Amino acid sequence: MLKKKYATALKHSEMCDIAFEVGPEATVFKAHKVVLADCSPVFDTMFFGSLPETGDKISIPDITPVGFKMLLRCVYEDAIHFNTEMEAFETWAAAEKYCIKNLKEACETFIVNCTLSSSNIWCLLENALVIDQKSVVSKCKEYLEKNTDSCLRAEGFLQLSLNSISCFLEISNSDVSELILLKSLITWGRCRVKEGKASTLRDSLQTVIGRIRFGTFNKSDIIAFFDEAPDLLDAFESTSIIQHLVDPMDYPLPEWCCRITWPRNNFCKSDMKIDKASIKLSKRQKINKSCCGSRRITLRFRDAVHMDKNGNFPCCKSSSEF
């Protein structure tokens, strides 16, 4: 009954003895110290501890107005209802800060049970990582494996933090090619440069570029890509990757490259079989190439040093020259 009276008083700003300036815009919320202290040990210490707050205003810049408003509703009315995932995350931050256990648990329950879609997946992943909700992170990864294409085209992808991108690239499977994944990553990286979060594209992607499976690319595709994004790798790195795709035995990938050799978009653990004979590659690779019409030559790639813009080695009159 007493709390109900206080709730009515709050609606009319009556008998309030404390005001909070919440968020970067300092949105003002009035409240009653005794009601807040009754529901939160943090507020209890703040107002009635050995060193209580003496001012009539308290600044809370790290909590959103939405989250704090939901906290007050819970404290005064025992009402907990969320309309969106973001509302639940913002409320969770307030509940965590002021140790209101039942509100925090309600937030987590709502977040865990929400329906995933390409429009909310990135928001959920980003915030689940912040609050360390491992079950939600796993749920997001499972969804991303089956819906990578639509999620990459969603607006929220370009606003992801570096931590979320790293988490996303941990997934083993996807419904898009590695090339599309890389191009999306480049677009994200360029946005970071534009926003001043990184000085160059390579700097922006430095800690995540090693997650890309360059060994699974088609040679012609990667050559065309390097032409489109010349600022991603230096000449030695791009050449090394192309040479590896032509002759993996004699030309290793750069040390920082991912060593996984199966594509994300057609890998199935249960179907994977290792053919020992298939990995015993000859160091002399026979490549059929057309030279001056229909002649075929055999190249020994480790002795070739130059490639044209299409990643091909120059034609020679006979294989003996190699």
C-alpha cells in the first residue's frame, strides 16, 4: 500500500527528495530515496550509508533514460515489460549497476527467449557479448551460420564493434562464399576508417584478417579482388597467396593466414573424410595451358618468379627451360 502511494506521488512529482540526470543528455528523473534504498543495496549505501550523498541531484551518464525509466517502474510498480531487445539490454545495464536482481533476471529471460532475425541479430550479438550472455551468443552464432547472407546485408552489420566481428568470424559454416564474407569485411573496415576508428583499411582489419580462409579462394576471384582492394595487403602478401593457390606445396601462405582449407559454405563435419593419397602432392605440378594456340606445356612453378595480372605464369617454348 505504501509503495502504491509512492508510485502515485512519483507520477505527480510529489514529495520527491532526489533527482537523477541520466544519460549523455542528462534527462531528469525524480524519485524518493527511501523507496530506492528499499529495493537496491547500492541506493541504500548511497543515501543512508556512512558517507551518504548530500546533494539533491545525481548524474548517471552511463545508463540510458530508457533503462532507468524501466528500473523505476520495477521499483515503484513491480512492472516489468519489454517491447524490444534493446530496451531489455538497456534495462539490464541499469539493474546490474544498482544490483536489482529480479529486474536483471527478467531482462535475461526476455533476451534469451526473443526471436532472432536479420534485423536484430547484430544488436543481440553485440550486447550479449557486453553482458557475457554465452547462451545468447551461441544462439546468435547458430542463426548466423544458416542466414549469413541476409545478415551481412542488414544495416546493423556496419555498426558492429571489433569484438563482435571477431566473434562472428569464429563460425565454421555459412551460406555465403568466403569471397562475399571478405568483401563484407572490407566494407565494414572502410566504415571504421571513415569514422576515424582506424587510420587505414589494414589497420582496421589487422586483428581479424587472419580469420579469412584465403586458401579456399578461386585464383581468378582473388586476383580480381586484390585489384578492387589494393590497400588491404602488400604486394608480397597478395603474390604469396596467389602463388599458394596455384602451387600449395611449394608456396606457403603468409604466416598470419588461416590454415583451414575447407570453405565455410560447403563444410560438413560429419561428411569430412581425409584421403591420405590426395595430400601427397607432387612437387612438379602439371598445368594444362594454351600457348600460341593449342600447345600444352608443363611448368615447374617454384622456379617461376613473375606472373601477369591474371595470375598466370609467362608462356615458354618448352618445359626444358624450367
